[in-house]
Amino acid sequence: MIRCLRRPPTAIVKTPATASTKKHSAKESFLTAYRHMLSARLLEDRLATLYRAGGKIVGGVYLSRGQEAFSAALAVQLKKGRDIYAGLIRDQAGRMAFGEPLLDTTRTYLGSALGPMRGRDGNIHRGRPKEGMPAMISHLGTSISVVAGMLLARRLQGRLGDTVGAASVGDGATSTGAFHEGLNMAAVEKLPMVIAIANNQFAYSTPTSRQFACADLIERARGYGVEGYKVDGTDLGDCLDVFEKAVERARHGHGPQMIVGTLLRLSGHGEHDDASYVPPQMRQSDLGRDCLPAAEKTIRSGKWLSDSEFDSLRIEVQQEIDQAFAQSMQEPAPDPYKETWSSFSTLELADGWQVR
């Protein structure tokens, strides 16, 4: 882990804890995050199969393979109902860790009218803003501005409390105007925000060498006057440690925290992309390490789960996924004769007119 700080960090006062208590807490966080990683992997394997078969999936499929550890490690630090979480297209594990129901995922992908988007949008453009989970925005980088705006609105309304807002983006999003404007505002206002940047080496097919000229993305933290951390995005334990510290500092008034996770997208940009532009030597490097079996190795070495417990967990997760798909497939699609299809949040406008 590499830190990039604008100033020496202020000490955080913690309730004293014994070493055994800390170890137990770390173990529980690790196992919780691992379950969400496994759930995301098995769910997306099923989605990829349905996509390739044709006829079932509404829209595209974007796998988070290789980014589950970085994603889950952030979201397990947050609390639904208090915090804000804006996940990206490869944040299925994070969405689950934040508390998104499995049915929200399957219903959206399968076009169910009972889903959060009422069957009006496929794949990953889903969310529940009232519950602190804004829908993913395809204009990448914009989620930084959205989360910053939500935090500032709560502050102006006097209900910010100890809320933390988190937004996930990829390395490509850091080159957008929305990213810079949103981060600059968050820094100036010292908003309690965590920005997770998954540096997966490619913005679709554009390598990082053609995206930014600085030696490392973490250097941008210094430019905005925010605290920054660099972490191995394939190591769940390291990711948990860094995000725990970053979320705590944001919650205790230290302003925005930027975390850059170095890893490699282990699939194409989407299932329509064969990722032939990724050099074989990069896949074979440490960047190409699969975070899921790496986490399993840590669990086995620590003897936190037995072989039978691993098997039981996988069966349990797979059954939950199968049930969600089975239910969503039986649900009705949107009825064009009943759906208003309005893009407005309300049909009543300020001057008394109604949207038709």
C-alpha cells in the first residue's frame, strides 16, 4: 500500500480493543466480503451464459471478474440507510455488500416490470436513490458529481450527520470533466466522500499510457489536496484494511479519500468484447491474478472454513441465485399501454402543467 497525503494525518481516537478482538473482526469482514465476491462471480457466470444463449438478457452484460475484491471491500464498510453508494458497471459484489437485493439484479437484467427500473432499462442502470444508491450513469465520472451533490444537499438540509458517500469509477473515468469538477468541489467543501478508482489498465481498449501522463493515478490525489492510497486490488485483505481506514477518516471529518486499486479486468469490456488488445504478458503478471481464488487461499491457510463449509457456502449461494432467476423469469414484462415512460421524476410541473 502506498499513501499520498496532503498533510500528516490526524490521529483517530478508537475504542481500545484487544488483539484477539481485532483479529476476529478482520476475519468476519473478510468472510463477509468473500461471500459477496462469490455471489457476484456465480451470478455473473449465469448472466454471461444467458447472454450468449440469446433472447433472455435485456441489454449487455459487463462482468466484474477480477474486481470483486476491490468492490466488496469498500461496500462492506458502508451501511445502507445511512451512507451513499454509487457503484459502477463492475461493482456487482459491492452492490450486494451494500445491501442491494439479488432480485433487483435479476429483474433488471431480465426486464421484469417488478424491478427497480420497472423493466425500462437493462443491465446495470439500476438503483434506489431514496435508499442511498443512485443508478449507475453511463457517462462515467458523473457519479462523483452526483454523490458530492447528494452529500452537499444533506449538509444544507442539516441531515448529513456521520454519512459517508462512496463512488466507484474506472481509470478511464478519471479523464472526464465530471470527475475533475466533482472531485474538486468535494475537496473544497471537505465532503465525507470516498472515491474508489479501479485501475484495470484499459478504458475499454485504451491503455493507461494513452489516458494520463502522470506516473501513477494516485498522484492526482495530491493535486486536489485530498488523501490518497494505492492498493493491490487483487488482495482482499489489503483492500479491506485500506477502505476501512479511508471510510473512517472520511466519516471523522478528514474530507475526501481517494483509493486506487491496481488490477486487471479479467474479461472484455463487456461480453461483446474479446479483449484481444490485452497483451498475454499482462494477463500472466501479478495484475492478472484472480482475486477470488486468492481470497479462498487466504481463508484456507487461516483455516477459517473447512472444505465442507466451502462446499455448503457455494451450494447456498447458488441456490439463492437460481431462485432469483426462476422468479424473475416468471414475472411480467412492462405493459406499453399502461406505462407512462416519463423521463421526469414527477408528472406534475411547477406551473401546473402535466407531462403527457
